[in-house]
Amino acid sequence: MNPKQVFLSVLLFGTAGLLLFMYLQVWIEAQHTGRIEKKRDQKGPSVTTGKIQEYITNQISEAHMPEDLKKKRGNLLNMGRPTWVLRKSSYSQGENEAPQSSTDNSTETHQKAKPRVFQKPMEMNWPLFTRPLNKSSIQGNKWKKADATQEKRRSLLYEFCKKNGGVKDPQSNLFHMVSRIFVEDKHKILYCEVPKAGCSNWKRVLMILNGLASSALNISHDTVHYGKHLKTLDSFDLKGVYMRLNTYTKAVFVRDPMERLVSAFRDKFEHPNSYYHPVFGKAIIKKYRPDAREEALNNGSGVKFKEFVSYLLDAHRPVGMDIHWERVSKLCYPCLINYDFIGKFETLEEDASYFLQLIGAPAELKFPTFKDRHSSDERTSAHMVRHYLKDLSPEERQSIYDFYHLDYLMFNYTAPHL
């Protein structure tokens, strides 16, 4: 055997030996891990993050729950409702979401970033019950009609969620679910932001209530949305989140889905916009306009409503979803978070006045009625919506309704003209 053959033989056997050694090492580690897991199972369950969460939730709920609900609590938690999987994980803003607001003026843990604390899903029975509104600040019969309207809206939402099993979303985690909820600690308010439903003026009101401004007229659009003056609920630690969810007055203001969609399109695509045109406009024109000109492809301006609808309904959108046309069911999770107050854009002035009374706001504080941007434009109305829908096919109109059907059903909006 010549030296070359000897060398090749040694190399071959060496490689085979190395592979055998690696295989044996993996096998030994697997056996060792299996024995550890078996012993752990024999010893019984350990203290898990789910147990910690359950303890915190029970402590907070018991401390602030009215006596009549404490008596019912045992039955409520054993009604066979679905179990929600909640995760505490690092939460980063979506690429198309507006910046989150946060401040550091709280004595509680106020997190700048959310570290990945719990690696496994945490299971809990979400308390699906409504509590009576605190009406201690209401005097006389002036708000009797508004109160009846609230009870009707809350009851309808409750029954819908109960009938449909809470509309389970396996992808949701706790800190994402509350990321759109703004906190005003002084008057104990949680407000879930629904864009194009009066959210700018509501955030102005929260700033005034918090002592950050004296008048809504002095607060600019950029200050409202990018000034980082308001805290969001996901900026608190787990205990802070649950305490507020269980004790603060939770409000959401919604709008007819089709009107909200048209309003968002007009705002973002019919006016110059340094973000939505280059990010969304260019991608939409490129994919849905076969004969697009070079100028439109370069600047993203001039998106047509029909093209925008094609993007919205596309399962493979060229760019992601945006909060301005995202469904309320995905923004505020109304079947998982029990909102105490449900306002509507269509009755905004009356609903806002009643809400401010309920939370004990200063008598001089009135909800601002001015248009936040493009003040010279006519407000989006049902008549205007019909104008935009006329260029769509019946199938496209039906598809838009299907896309927003949960919002229509949850908040009792009538189906559009299809």
C-alpha cells in the first residue's frame, strides 16, 4: 500500500469516527434530558408563570371587585368559557404604526422596553362579565337617555362575545392587546385609540385631564401623536396592567367601518403625505395599476380608492396593515377587554359629554369639536361613502363588509349599500 492510499484510509476512518462520536454525544444528552423531565413529572408541577399570573390577577380582582360580583365570581370563572393564551414578550411597534407615547412620571415600574420575561404561554380564564358604571358624578335625569344607550351597547357586545366564544385570537399576547390603550391615572381612565373616530381630540382631552395642557386649541396634531406625553398601558409592568384593567374606567369610541375606511383613504392618500405615499402608495400603484407611469411609481401619489381596496382585500399585501384602517376587533380586542363605555363617532358630542360627567371631569372641560387636519374638507359622511363605493363592483363591496364584519356585528352597525 503506497503512502497516498494509507493517507486516504486514515482520513476516511477518522471522519467516520468523528461522526460516530458526535452521534453518541447527542444520544447521551437526549437520554439525560429525558430522565430529568421524567423526574420532574414524578415530583409534580412546579410554580409556573401561569400560576404567578393567576395569583396576581386574583389578588387584584378580589381587592377591587364589588361584593355582588365577588359572590358571582366563582360561577363566572367556571362557565366553560374559552381559555385565552396570553404572552408577555418583547413588543415592538409594527412597521406602519404610529409612535407610542410614554412618560416617566409614575411611581410604578414604567418600562422603556419590554424584555422577554415569560418564554411559555400563560393561560388564564379571562373574566367575561360587565360591571355597572360608576354614576356617582351624575345628577338628575339629564343623562337618562345616554345611560340607556350605553347599557344597550354594552349588553349587545357582551351577548355577541358570549355567543361567539369571545372571538379567540391565538396570535394575541397581553402586551400587544393593550398597546393601543392610553392611560390617564388622575381620573383613572383607559382609552383605546381607534384612528378616524375622534382619537386626536380624545388624546387632547386626556392631556388636559392629566394637567399637561389647559386648552385643546393649544395642542397641535404633532404634539398629540408624536409628543410622547401620554402613557400606553403596555408601558407598565404586569401588575400595573392588571390593576388598571380591573379598576379604571375603560372606554372605546368606534365608527361605521365603511365611513372610517373612506375617511382614512381621504386623509392619507388624497393629501400630500411624506409617509403614506412613499411607503403605501408606491407599493399599491406598483401592484394594482398595470399601466402605471414612472412618476407615480416614484412618488406614490394619486392612489385610487379602487386600488386601495384591492390592497386592503389582498391576502398577500405588498405592505402590512395600518392602524388607520385596521379593524377595531384587532385594535382594542373588545371581546377580551371589557369596556365600560362604548361611544360612537356618529353621536360623539353627546357620548363624550356623558363620559366626561361619569369620570368627574372639570365642569368647564368640553370635548373639542374642531377637525384635526384638512379642516376645509367636508367630513366623511354616508353620502360621501356612497360616492366612493360606486366605482367598486358588488363583489368588492361585499368583500369590504366581510373584512369588517366583526366590527359591524359587535357595535350594531347596519350593513352598507352593497
